[in-house]
Amino acid sequence: MKITLFAPLDMHLHLREGAMLRLVAPFSAAQFAGAVIMPNLVPPVDNADRLDRYRAEVLSATQPYPFLPLMTLFFRPYDAATLQTLRDQIFAIKLYPEGVTTNSSGGVSDMAAIEPTLALMEELGIPLLVHGETHGFVLDRETEFLPIYERWARAFPRLRIVMEHITTAAALDLLERYPNLFATVTLHHLMITLDDVAGGLLQPHLFCKPIAKRPADRDALLAAALSGHPKLMFGSDSAPHPIDRKEAAFCAAGVFSAPVLLPMLVELFERHDALDRLPDFVSGNACCIHGLTPPSRIVKLVEDPWQVPARYGDVVPFAAGQTLRWRVVD
């Protein structure tokens, strides 16, 4: 049996820099026509020179695949001249609350103070991507951020706001209330709960932010994805860290899922008799929401079992050691 997908897109991807970028980028480029590239590097991607150099590095690492890096800027209080200059070079601007996740120490601390920049983004048609968490109790952080989404959705009705890597049923409920709210969801949040992370021995390679939630939340996200929800896009949030940063006292947050994304998505949707909904989840919805025209690319998968390696370089992948039924073929 074969599965064919036209121009799949990963709407949330961490590629890092240097040797790590060169290690992980080919896994994404082999499966996807393009991806939204996260800007939380050190230093962050927040100016024209940094943007140009990082795009060039990504394109070099993804050769020879026809891969479109949809570049983002790290949120700053940019002025109109800067945004107008960079508008055609970026896909979106990514907002991180200060200190809420990896490399976000320079993020936003006052959500009200940034609204002039949001108004400029609305005027210029620049989407806002948000890591929506507070610093409250870890299971409640996403839910506590929802009123901020609601305020912005009302105040800036023409601003496309993407709630990144949502993990809760409450976020899905909010998605229904405002036409300018959209969301991405990861593979791992469709599959795991907090029990998988910390219910027995701690599983550091499943630790991410936002943290996996309750079974009811996981099931709600999965039902929405399987149903073909038109405002829900696939975004892997694949986020590699070396083993010495994961299996450590101060475990870094992030799940490295890039090598297994499409094989596991096909298996998941097939298991629920929803393969006809997969093309929209991994491409069609994003193209409709954002008006994207990705590179013409056909990605084929065949039913051919293979075992996920224990590691790639010094990074442990999602589903390490498991046997998957589907394989991407060139």
C-alpha cells in the first residue's frame, strides 16, 4: 500500500544552528515541502542581518530538497519602518512570554505594552504566532493565557493569531469563538499524556513545553485533528537537544520528532480510519488560512516496517526503538 501527500508543511519547527542544524534539518526537508522556522536562537532572529544569515544556513542544510523555510522574527516592539522593510522576507512574528520556554529570556514581559506593534502587524498583514503560557501552575499555564488571546482577537480582528502547539480542550473551545484565531498541534500532543512523561520513571525525552496534559485534553485534540477541523494545522514543534541536556538535572524542554513525523501521522490517522483528513491537516488548512503556495512536491510513503534508531548523532528521537509501519520514500 502507498500513501501520497502533496506539499506537506510543518507549521512549527526548531532547527537550531551549526552542527545541530546540519544534523536535524535533512529529516524535515525529506518529508516536508516547507516549514515555519522558529527564531528563538542565541542571539534571537530579530533583525534583517540575522534573518538573512539564518535563512541561508537553513537552505544550505536542506539541500538538495526543494524546501521552503518560512522565516519568523522574534517578537520585539518593532517600528513601522522596520516591519515594512522586512514584510516580504518573513512569514510571521513569534511571541514568547519572557522566560516561559527555551531561549525566551528576552521575550515579552508586559502583554499590554506591545499592542502598538500588534496594530502595525494587523495593518501589514503579518501573522502573530504565540507560545501561549503564563508562569502559573504548570498544568494551568496554557489555560491562564487564553484570556490574553481573547483580548487580542477582539482588539485586532484582522490580525491572524496562531495559538501554537495547543494542548488543552479549553484552547479548542476558544478557537471556535473568534474568526481570526487559529492553532497548531504537535504529533506528540496527539499521542501522549502527562502519565507518559512522569507517571512512572521520568521520561526526559518526552518532556516539553507546554507539558503534555490529561487524557481528556489529548483525546479532544485528536478528535479535532481527525475530524478535519479547518482552523487546526500540523506543527511538529520538533525541538532537538543533545542527550547531555535532556538526561540531566536541568532537563531541557523539547521533543525531537522530525525523523518520524509523517510515518507516525499516517499510522495514527489510518488507525482511526481518517486518512482522507490527513492532507488538509498537514497542508491544506495552512494553505487556506495563510494563503500559502508551497513548492510543488509529492511525498510518498509505503508500508514497509522499520525500527526508529535509538539516537541520531547525540539526539534521541520520539519513538526511539519502536517499529513503525510506514516509511517515507524518495
